[in-house]
Amino acid sequence: MKIKHAINLHKGLTFIVVLSLMAAYNNFTLAAFIYLALHGGYGILWLLKDRFYPDKQWEQEVPLATGIFTFLVIGLYWIAPFILVSSSLQPSPIVISSAALINLLGIFLHYGSDAQKYYTLKYKTGLITEGFFARSRNPNYLGEILIYLSFAMLTQHWIPFLILGGFVVGIFVPNMLKKDKSLSRYPEFEAYKARSGLLLPKLFPTAQPILQGNE
């Protein structure tokens, strides 16, 4: 199996899982429906992304046991809706609106940068130093962090924040550093690195962007 099969299964089931939790706990409040729309919608968008511009890193063939383990690990993200729905928590309007804003920004960065990367590399290899990647070398990871941060905000519980932190430290950062190491083979990488942030955008670069064209 491919690693993406485990990931896609999780993303695709999220809407069903959250809706099932709402039915099980008879929680059909506004907060629950907003969470369903945000997290469930994110999963649907992920499947559409995989259909139209898939990420090659998820095409890797893995043993079935690895796929099951991957599914169980990312299944930790379902703890957030469980906490929200089972506790009948009602976030304040300011929390809901802030979470929605952060989620929209995350969606924009995550799916927009992945689309730019896919279609740029489809026609030209090399560094991508324009658009979403002009100030941040990993706008897709930044977007994903913001997306899951919005889910954690709605729960107003420390566990989802801890889980997100674990993914950032244990998976996202190592992958970003690995990517930097791979891209360092390009002569222009050091100049690009100097004017861009690993994750957060470097707002005041010391040099102008160069070549178009990332893994």
C-alpha cells in the first residue's frame, strides 16, 4: 500500500467521525456544526488536492503495518472533536471567529502553496522562490499548523495543543530540515535561505528574490 492510502482514509473519515460523535452525544449545537464544517471540510479538500495535484512524498510504498500505524498516529487529531462534542462546550463568539479566520488563512497557505509547488515542478525543476515561497520555505506546513491550531482553539483544551506540538516537533520540523538539506544542492539555495524563514515568513529580507522554480 501507499502511505497516502492511510492518510486519505483518515481525512475522508473525519467528516463521518465528527458527525457520528454529534449523533452519539446528541450534540447538534452551533459549535459542533462549525467544527464539523471546518475539520470535515479540510478532509474533503485534502482528497480533492490528492486528486488534482498529489504530493509525491505520499506516493511511497510502505508495509501494511506502517500504514496502520500511520492511520493510528494521525487519528490523534480526532481527540479534538471528541473533547468538543462530548463536553458540549460552547466557545465564545470571539473564539469561534478567531478560529475561523486562522483556519481560512491556513487553508489558503496550505492548499495554495501545494498547488504552486505541484504545477511549477511539473514544468520546471529547481528552487521555487516566488509566490507563496518568497518569504517562507515551508508555507504548506505553516498552513497545516494554522489549520490544526484552529481546531484546538475551538476545544479550549490543552490536549489538542499538545498533540499539535508533538506533530510539529516530531514530524514537521524534521521534514522541513530534511527538505532544506535536499535543496542545499542548488547553488542559489544559500541566498534564498538568507531571505526566507524556515516556517514563519521573513518579512524584511536583505536581498531580492531570484530564480523561479521546489521539491
